[in-house]
Amino acid sequence: MVGGGDGAFIGAVHRIAARMDGDYDLVAGALSSRPEVAARSAEALGIAAERSYDSFTAMARAEAVRPDGVEAVAIVTPNHMHAAPAKAFLEAGIHVICDKPLTSTPEEAETLAEVVPKNGARFLLTHNYTGYPMIRVARAMIAEGRIGAVRVVQAEYAQDWLTEPVSNRQADWRTDPARAGAGGCIGDIGTHAYNLLRFVTGLRTEALSADLTAFVPGRRVDDNVHMMLRFAGGARGMLWASQVAPGNE
């Protein structure tokens, strides 16, 4: 695992999912860019000291040549640190499971797409809600035509935790365009709403118009998003994502 050390959020979610499935064991990690946090986190998670790394580059190099090296790595870092670790592990021949979004800029995404993986290593991007049973049922019903033609789609994802100015580890990077990317709410949870819209309906977007707003004074990224969408075949869609919607945890 790259990222996911003490104080992180999404790394624990990936570890829980791995335990539930029973397909993976956590045996190595570069869990933090701070060596002392990386070492402390590795010890707490039962990772041997020799397989706790100070950097993702050191981990990729070392694990690639170990006879018992990792089969796959989960990248659970802030957005700006997705592309470089993914490239390093793919070139080392290690499968990559990367949390969304793909990267924080289109240029990084294009560069990553040009990487030639070693030994057939694969890149997998996680959108966790697509695994929910009810989502799968809805997708199947639409694909089978059981609800008729889809004409209008509405997707919403609302939170309230950024309604007021917040300063903590999770809020700080998510509201910093250098680490989160140009999009705030749209990149953090709007991606989930859009992914589900596309996944469930199978519709292909032809055009969209988005209004990205920062309601909290001084905030450098959006905290509320309204979007109108047009799909191939004539269907229309609406998407709302907000992290300033009181009453929505």
C-alpha cells in the first residue's frame, strides 16, 4: 500500500475491503511521506520493518525483485500523488489498484496512459459504489430494458462537513488545488455521482454544462456543483454534488 498511514482515511477502507474479500494480505507499504509515521503505521498494521519503505520508489524497486514481492499495490494517496506511484509500480511489473480520481490533471492522465507496463501489469481504478448489490441490480434492470427507455437521469451526492471553514488533515488537502487538483467537490464526490450515473444507465455523455461554486469565503476550490448533461440518444441528466449541504453526513 502507498499512503494510508496514521491519520489517513481511505487507506483503512481499502484494508477493510481486502479483509472482507480474503484475496489479499497487507505485507508491505510506503504508508507516509514522513518516515517516522510510515514506520509507526507499518508496525501498527503488522508489516515487517524490512518491508516498510520511506518512499514509493524504494518500495517498487525492492518488491519487484523479491521472490515474495507484492502482487499488487493499492495507491491511497491524495490526488496529486496518484500518477507517479502508479507509473513506478507498473514499470516494475506490479499491478496497481488506484483510488479515484485517476490523476489531478489531464496531462498526468495522458502521461500515465502512455506507460508500458512490465510483465502485463494492469492498472485498476476504484469507484467503490459500483460494487454495491443494489447498484448492480439497477444496472441489470436498465440493460435488460425492464424499465423502458431512460429519458431523464438525476444523480446527487451531498455532504455537509465543509459547510464552515475546516482545518484538519483531510480538509486541508481536499481544499488545496495543488494537492486535490483544480476541482474540489467535483473531484472528491462529484466523480462518484457521475460514475454511478454512467455505470447504471450505460448512457454516453455528449455535452455538459457545469456551475462550480465555492460558497465558503476564501476557499480555493469548489464546494458545490450543479451540472446539466446531454446524452447520446436524446436523454438528459442533472447532477448535484455538495459538501456544504447541512444535514447530509
